[in-house]
Amino acid sequence: MGIGEYYNKLDGFLVDRASEAVKAWNWTTGRTRADLANLVLATGVGAFWYSGLDFPLTYPHLSILTLATLPVVKTNWGMDNRENELKEDVKDLRSEYLKDAHKFLGVGSFLSGSGLFCIPLLDLDVPKSSYGFSMGFNLIGISSYIMRADIQKPRKDCVRRGLEKVGEWVGNYGKRNQPQTVEISSRGREIFNEDRNYSEVLTN
């Protein structure tokens, strides 16, 4: 088995785990894949700025990086909107192209994050806050894998769905305990009237 096959297995494993995370996120919050990916991406940018506090010379680069993430955020939402409108087993060519781009971005980010993680371990005169650069790249990689996960349509969060379910149970229980009206046929009414007339005759 070559390196490429090992990589494909690892890549497929990570995409499957990302799909599970998106599914759990959607079930809990009702929000979409892009919402989770953009949240992770924003957290990664925040990690960059945290480390940048000890490296003032990086401020211009971090500003450019922050601005560069804005089109990515918009593109992620666009991917979700297009795929949500598609029928089952139909793929959007533009989204598939963007997923390929996310594949390379994810790998590159993980490699960069792993490399930067090793720098403070070499006992160089580097502040420990530089770990934030490593975390930032790794979070960008995670965000890219999330965008390659299976799409989940937006829905209500688990709390609202639970409250609606409880409301349905309470409503159904109340209906079961209401007095039931019985429809009497015309023949039944005749028999009832005959019995009542007979009772009145006996009483008199």
C-alpha cells in the first residue's frame, strides 16, 4: 500500500468524522454545516490574533488574513444554500470544485499547524503563546474538512423540537380525556323515545 492510499484512507476517515460532527451540530442547534465551519474558522483567526500580541510585526499579516477569511465565509454559506436546493443524489459542480479546494486547504493548514507546533518545543527563545499560530492553522484545516462533510438542512434546535413534542403529547392526552359524544341513529332515537314513553305510562 502506497503513501497515496494511506492518505486517502486518513482523509476519508477525517471527512466521516466531520460529517458526524455536523450531524450532531445540526441536531443540537438546527444550524448548518457552513455555520459550524465559519465558527471554527473565526476561532482560528482569533487564535492567530492571540499569538500576534507577542509579535507586533505580524499585525499587518493578521489583518490581511482576517480580511481574506471574509470571502471564505460567504462562499461557505453559498455552498450550503446551493446544495440545500438540490434534489437527492444530485451534485452541484461549483460546490464539488470548492470541496476540492477545501481538501488542499485542509491538508496545507494541518501541515503548517504541525510545523509551527514544533517550534516552541525546540527550546528556542519563542513565547509559548506562539502555540496560537499552530492552533489557528489547525482550526482552519478543521473548518475545511467540515465543509466537505455531508450537508444537513437547517431546522429548529433540539430545545424547540422537544417543547413542541411535549406540547403534542399534552394535547393528545387532553383529547383522550375529553368526554366523547356518541352519534345516535334515527332508529336508536325511536327506541329511546319508545322506552321513555313506556316509562312515563308506568309512572302515571
